[in-house]
Amino acid sequence: MRPISRAALRPYVCPSCRHGIGAGQRQFGTKTDQATDIYDVVCVGGGPAGLGLLAALRASPVTSKLKVALIESQDLNKARSWNMDSTQFSNRVSSLTPSSKAFLQKIGAWEHLDTQRVQDYQEMQVWDGESGSRISFDWSMETPAFEDPRTVATMTENANLVRGLLRRIAASGDENLKLFSNTTVAGIENGTDLQPQGPDLSAWPVLSIKPTGAAAETQPSSRIAARLLVGADGINSPVRSFADIPTHGWDYNRHGIVATLSLADPDTPPFPANMRTAYQRFLPALGGPIALLPLPNNNATLVWSTTPENAAYLKSLPAPAFLAMVNAAFRLSMTDLKYMMGMAQPASESTSHEDELSWRIQHTPLPAHIPPFATGVQTGTVASFPLRFRHAAQYISPRVALVGDAAHVIHPLAGQGLNLGLADVAALSRTIEYAVSHGMDIGDLLTLERYSSERYLTNAKIGGACDLLHKMYNIPGQGPVTWARSLGLDVIDKLPFVKSFLMKNAEGY
């Protein structure tokens, strides 16, 4: 169990017996004198984690009658009406583990996703770009003959997931559920005894919220109080600031390049729709791994971790040169790749990235486990984002709980960020359900400790493992570290029981 800091144990007023014990005044923003609406649960942040929590609370008969609210600064109507041609895919894509998919199915959200836009995959090919050592995972080999093929993960666009969660919430038709769209949190403070005939709010978080955009001219600001305030509001969480919860971590000085790509037909007969392979190659000399993850209809999403300088260079390239660099990254040696990364742009008339790749690939022995050639890049999908590691010192404070990126941000090389957030939401919804069914206060610190003890060490373990992998595979050259990591891959690949153990753990947390 994670020890609670002195800040988290500050005294507060018991809402049931209504006597004060010196409540400390936590505050974010400024005070107002407006009337206050009271909610059981208020969630700040309308991404998959925040919406997932509301859907989970509505899916359980025990918590379905709680009065809940969600506050989101973006326009949720745009998220509800999101639509894209079947041949086009967003560059914000996540890899859902089987446990995350099972959670979405349990809360009734999966049936609201457009399943024509999701893609299962059952194989992974991972290898070291310097030594060539590799490890392959085939989940179909782990499936008993009488069962459907198991998958390592399911790819889906974040927009598809958010739209599905909004549809699930709307299907509940619940008047006790309020979505504040286009609304910002202007301030959070501890309440006062605002309603003498009602609960004592002096220990409750009270949020001052105001509409943004055109609505700001017609709708007034308001105040809402939360028996439990949930921060699903990202890495710069105002809820975490209000709770005075510090974080530790660092920036990796790396950027993640993303893009949506079209792939050539494989040389082998086409894979069936439910059988695809994910590829990841570690490129220490360029600052990180490159991964290609499958999407429907022979498309794929690219995630390439590299230095900010390399990221800027790649984004500056025209589409043919960008595709040449992607194909080179899965095929050429580190020496060849560093040369191509330094080619002038625009290239001279005598050579181009495509010509350079074509010439160098003729002199490069190619392994059998490389992906098909990337043949096209969807317009407007090449983008980058900084890579960071952050972990909150604790996930709970009196009447406050953190989930998702508000609690932890990890390196994306294992694709676990969204899955950890959904696992947080599943655990917190179970904690709230337990509290309601046992007549407990859902915002009490001892109640919330159940959630914290379930998630904190698990998230710390996974975040630490991703950080270690990043550091191990970011050391170029042929020294002892390279030898050790290559030996590790080769040994694990030859030990079926170890691979089976890793594969089962990768299915979800």
C-alpha cells in the first residue's frame, strides 16, 4: 500500500456528523458567491478515461443513480458527430489490450464503436536495429484449438472510442448525469457551509466553471460541489494542483512522430481481416524505436520515437521522401540511416531519398520479418509530440482521485498509456461501487485507499519498465549494453514458457 503524504492527511470536516476539525483550505483559482449545485461525482476531463468512468458508473445498478457530472473544455458535440471516410484514419490511434476491450464491453461501450474501423492483431515482431537480435510473439499459438484466435491488442482511433463512449452515456438517458461541454474550470476551492439544511460542504471541492466560445456570452458561470472530484484532465491537471499532489519525472528530449500510412500488399497471400502483425525496430543511433501498427484495409499507424531535430527533419520532408525514410528505418543499417537522415532537403537534382533507398537496399541483406513497404501517407497526418515521464506522488487526497494522464504519463514504446488509464477507471468505479453498496462515503480517504492500493504500484512498475527499455535501447554502439540486450532477446525467443508468460502479462493490467 502506497503511504499517504502529510499533505493528503490534512484534516477535513466530516460530512455526516457536520462538526469541524480544522479543515485546511485547498484552493485553485478564485472564490465566488454563486449558488452551488451538489453532485456525488464530478469528473474533469472528457477523454477516454473521464467518459469511461461515467459509462462505468452508469453500467452498474449500484452506482447508476449517483448524480454525476463531467466538465470538458472541448466541444463534445464535435466528438459525437465525428465522421471520417472509410479509407481515411486519424493519426491518434491506441492499442487496446484484451482486458481494456473486455472492460469496454462490460460497460456497454464497445457496441457503440464503429467496428469496421478497428483492427485486431495477433503477432508482433520486435528486433534490435544494431545487432539484429529479435523476438517474435504469435498469440495464435497460445490459443486452444476449440477457441477463436486470441489477439495481442485491438487498434482503434481515439475519436472512435470517444464517440462510442458518448453514445453509451447518451443511451442511459439519465437526468442525473450532466455533461458540461465547452466549459472550463476557472477555480477550485474548499467549500463552506453554504446550505445549513443540507450537507456540510466545508471539506468538499467546489468548482467554479464557465462556458467558453459563443456560449460565454449567453450562459453564466456556475458553481458545483463534488462529494468526489476525479481528475482525468491530463498531464497539467488543475485537479491535481488543487489537491496539492506533486509529481516526479523528466522529459526524454525525444519526440514521437505519428502518421497514417498505406501499405503495399504483402508478398505472401493477403492476411485475413483478423490476422495482422505489429512491427517494432529499435534504432539507438536515431534516438528510439519505430513501430508500425495495423489498421483495416492494408493501412497502418506509425509511431517513431526520435530526437527533436530528427522529428523536425522528418516533418519537413515531402511525402515520397518521408515514405523512403520510413521504409529505410525498417530495413537499412544504422550507418545508412544516419546518412539518409542527414541528406539535404530539398535533395539535390542528382539524388533523392527514394533513389538513395533503392540503391542501398540492393546491398543490404533483408530479414524475413520486415513489414510491407509503406506506399502512401495520408495528407495531414504527419505530426509529432514530446515524450515525457511523469508519476504523481499519490493518486488520492480527501475527496479527490486522479486517473489516466493526470496520475501517470509513460513512454509510448509499449503502447500502454491509454490501457493504464482505462484500468484506473475500472478500479475506481469498483471502489465507488463497493463504497455505495456498503454505505460508505465515496469521497472519504479510507474509501479511496482501495483504489490507490490497486493501481499505484502496478502503474509504477509498468512505467518503470518502459523507462528502462527506453534507456537500454537508446545506447548506440557495440558495447556491453548492446551485447546484453541482444542476448536477452535471443534467449527469450528460444524459451517458449518465458514468451508465454510475457504474452499473458501483456494482455492487460
